[in-house]
Amino acid sequence: MGRHNFKKMIIWQKSIDFVSDSYALTKTFPDMERFNLISQMNRCAVSIPSNIAEGSSKSTDKHFKTYLETSLGSAFEWETQLNVAYNQRYLDKKSFEELENKVLQIQKMIGSFIVNLNN
């Protein structure tokens, strides 16, 4: 099939919103994390919709799938970093659970999209 309009894709839209969530969260972290966890989490968050958008330009679904897998990897990486932040007590349990649910939803959506491209 190939070439999808990424702006119309729900996974891209939710991922773009998720970037804002990541930035809002990391603004509350201690300044000592500026070049560590803050930078890493925001780069991962931005990577999710960026790879969806870049992959959508590819001429085949096989190539698009590679970018979706990278996007999914970034979502899993961000989830791990969320756990690190929670363990460091940079956010409360309620915020942790809300953000974890959002990233899990994005992971499921990307995973489903990959499965659908394979069929």
C-alpha cells in the first residue's frame, strides 16, 4: 500500500499529545536531571510521533513497519524512564499511573497497527 497521511492517524495524534504530557512532567523534575532523565524522556516522547510521520512517507508498508517498530521501542523506553522517575519520587502514584496508562495505550495502538500492516 504505502504512503499514509500521518496527520490523520490517531496514533500520531495521541503521540503528539503525549509529547506535551512528557514535557509537562519533566518540567517538574529537579534541575540536576536536565541533561539526563529530562532530556532522555523528552527525546523518546518526540521520537514516537516523529517515527510515525517519517515512516508514513515510505513507499511500502514493509518500510513503514520498520519506523513503527522504532516508534514502539521509544514508547517502551519512555515507560522504563517513567518507572525510574517514579522510583526517584519525581512524581506521585496517581500521575505515574495516568502516564503509564497513556503510554501503554500508545504501545497497544502502534502494535495493532503493525499487525494490520502485516495482514
